[in-house]
Amino acid sequence: MVSTNQWWLAMIAGIALFIVGLLFLISPKMSLIVLVQLLGTYWLIVGILTFVSLSIDRTLWGWKIVEGTLGVLAGLLVIRDPLWSALFVPAILVLFLAIEALLMGGAQIVHGASGGGLGLIILGVLNVIFGVILFFNPLLGAVALPIMLGIFAIIGGSTLAIRAFLSRPQASSVNPLGTQPA
């Protein structure tokens, strides 16, 4: 629930998210390029900070070196070639979604067949079909990604703004002198 004394912050966040959603729908290509650039910058910063953290905490130093190296390399690659990255990064994300859908679908089918019910089997089959489509055509998913993000951002922003508006404090029936009206 949105805090009643800070409802306006949630309102601003909801409106901003709604606007971002509109931008994704109006200009999906440019929005995707900007999103991937921000992601590349994030990866670069996290990679550098991971190396810096080694001077403070040396636990799991091998993994931190791998994480830092991958973060810096991925960040530099994305920042250096934003157009290529705008297709490649979402396609990789879609492949991960495809694998997840296949694994979840298989698990749902097994669980449904062992007593979970027909609904779970149907959901599992739909997940497997979705996973196969994404796995064999990741560019289709990558192209649809900004549109889906736009729709979700509009729904999420609208919901947040409405909830913030409904949680704002109501006008009090106490007059400025602190007495009840007659």
C-alpha cells in the first residue's frame, strides 16, 4: 500500500512509468536502444565496482574476478555498438526465457500428471509451446520485447498512479482553529 503522507511520490512514479510505456509503444526501436545502453552502462559500473570490492572483501575472489571481467566486457561491448546490442541482448534474454518456459512447462506437465490436475497439464503444454516458439525464433521475441514492456509499463504506471491517488489523505472536517464545524 502507498503511504498516505507520500502519495504524491508514488503518483509521480506512476505517471513516469506510464510515459515510459508510451515511449516504448510509440518508438520501440529507439526505446530498446536506450534501454540496452542503460543496461550496458549498468553492467560496466557493476563490473568495476566488483573489482573495487576485492580491495575490501576477498571472499569468493575467483568468482568476483569472473563477475567483474564479464560485467566490464559486456558493458563495453554494449556501449561500443548500441545498434547490434539492441538486437543481440534482447535475443539472448529471449533465449533464457525460452529455456525457462520449456523447463517450467515440463515440470508443470509432470506435476499435473502426478495428481496436480488437468489445468496444470494445459498450462505446462502452453509453456512448452511458448518456449519452443521463442527458442527457434528469438528475434521475434526480441522485436516483441519493447512492445510488451510498453504495455506492462502503461498498466503498472496506471495502477500505481490510481492507487496513489486513492491513498492520498482526505480533507479533514476540522477547521483551522481545531474545533469541529457547527
